[in-house]
Amino acid sequence: MSDETEKNLALGKQRSSHGRQQEEGVLVIRTVAMPADTNPSGDIFGGWLMSQMDLAAGNMAGRVSQGRGATVAVEAMQFLRPVKVGDEVTLYATLRKVGHTSIRIHVDAWARPRYSDKAQKVTDADFVFVALDDEGAPRPVFADM
């Protein structure tokens, strides 16, 4: 491979990476904010972003409990900046606590303008889930305990 080819490949890999924005957390969801998700001002609805975060936390909660769960609380969400149409939204989840029937997961949301290399944190929150059995009643997170 020529030096120019290797240089172009390295640059392409750098541009195609998501540019990890934080030290901890697992990348759970990456999506693009679309026009259908906007409020009358043209920004992305906070509710849309919150639902994406709930999906990310629910994904992790399901993996931890190996079963069904329900969101019972969302704590301390503050929107730091608007998300725009076309922004790539990346959600990281970090397991914070596992109780007998509950799981606390912290989610960080980052947005990167479509043709930029720089992402900014737009919000974060703690999501609390309760593991559920087949009838919808709380069950131990680790069913074999």
C-alpha cells in the first residue's frame, strides 16, 4: 500500500469513528435526529431525546436482569443545549447500582453535528428500572438468587 493510500485510510478511519466522548459507559445507541422529531421551533423534542435515553437504559437493564423490566423513575435530567435535525446522537449507559429488584443506570447523551468531528454533551440522567416477572410483578434482578 502506498504512503498516500495508508494516509487516506487512516484519515478515513479517524473521520468514521464516533470519537469517544467519555471515559466510562457503554455505547448503546447511535441515531440521527430527523425532521419528524422536531418541536415548533425546529429543535428536536426533549421528549424524543428522553425516549431514546430510556431505550438505551432499558437495553442495559434487560441485559443485566436477563428479562423484562419497567422504568420507574428518571432523575435529574437537565438539557444543556438543543439537538438539531441531522445531529448524530450517541447514548452511553453506565450501570450504577443493582438492588434486589431494581437497577440504576446513568445515561449520557452526546450530539455531533452531521459534518463535524466535535460532539457536545446535551444531557444526562439516571434511570431506575424494576425487574418484572411474566405477570408484571417485581422479581429479583438475579432470578437465581
